[in-house]
Amino acid sequence: MRALRILLVIVVVLGGIFVAVDRAAVYFAESEVEGRIQVTGATIGSADVSIKGFPFLTQVAGDQLDEVDVEITGIETDANGRRLRISRMDAALHEVKLSEGYSSATAARATGTAVISYEDLTKAASDGVVVEYGGKNKVKVTGTVDVLGRPISRSVLSTVTLVDGHTVRVRADQVPGEDIPGLEGLVRKKTDFDREVGGLPSGLKLQKIQPTADGLEISVTGTDVQLAG
């Protein structure tokens, strides 16, 4: 009986050591990956990585991780000559296959959400245009135009849609013209715009867009999603 108790104590101690080593390995791996994540054609501000599943060491031995949650902030890319910044992107990557030498990884499937703040969307819009949340799934776009030497400012409620799965389109529902000839066209040249969303990891696609109080919220999904390291 004494021998059994001793054996159980040894098993518990060894189990605790294994768990501690496994968690330490996860922490080290997450820190290493966070510093090496790259997105082709874009620059990023920072990345936060959380590796799920237990034990981690056996997953690494099999060169595949069950799930990796990634949060990337400040993804910047060029959009029609202007910088379009994705404020934040959260993604859950499943069945992540590690390359030889762990220099890159490919996820069998992924789901997530990208957010573009109104401040960043304003920077990507035409000069002098301000974009804000308009309520009820709309955005409020304000611009100033020159009519016969007189500045006229208009705010319009606009609908935001996705075009071809990679372009954000903003279009005013209507423009108050006050019977001023040509005013609507001038305002629309300012307030209506398309901007391509680039900088997402290869394999991720935009699915649905919705204006919220915090910004444009875009659902993303993908297969064979590639992460460079």
C-alpha cells in the first residue's frame, strides 16, 4: 500500500512537471510566432497569438496544431493610391499544418472578423471627407464642395456594400440638392467612393460587411490560409 502511494505521488509529480513544461513551451512558441508574423503586401502593427489544445508538445511532434487564435492590429495596405488601415483582425485558424523548420504555416480553414474604424476609413476617403456611424446599418459621410466660389457642406446617409469580395463601396442613399443645379453630382464625387481591402493573409476572403458603432465590421472566412513567418 505504501508503495502504491509512492507511485501515485510520483505520477502526480511527473504529470505536473509535464504540464508545466508543456505550458512553458506554448508560451515560448506564442511569443516567437507573434514576433515573426508577416502579411504579404502589407505592414502590421502588432500580433497576439494563442495556441489552443493540449498537450502542445505532441501537436508539434505531429507538425499540426488543432487551433491557433490570432489577433493582428494595424494592417496597412495601399488602396487606390491611399493607405487603407484595417484597425483589427481576429481569426481562428483550424488544423494548422507547420512547414519544415516551422518557417510558415497553413490553416485548413479559418473564420474571423476584420474591423475598419471610421477614423481609418476617413483617411482613405477623398480629401476633406469625414466618415462616421450613421445608425441603423448606415454611415454618415460629410463633404464640402465649391459651387460658384461658395463652399457648401452636405452630410449624407450612405449604404456600405462589398463588391467582388474585396472592395468596400460607399454610396449615398440620396443627396439634398435644394434645387442647386449640379450639386448632387459634385457632392457624390466627394462622398461616394470605392476602396479595395488588401493585406489579408492569403486564403482569407471577405464575406459580409456591416457598419457598427465601432467601425465597419467585416466577416472573413478561408481555406488553405497561409501565414508567413
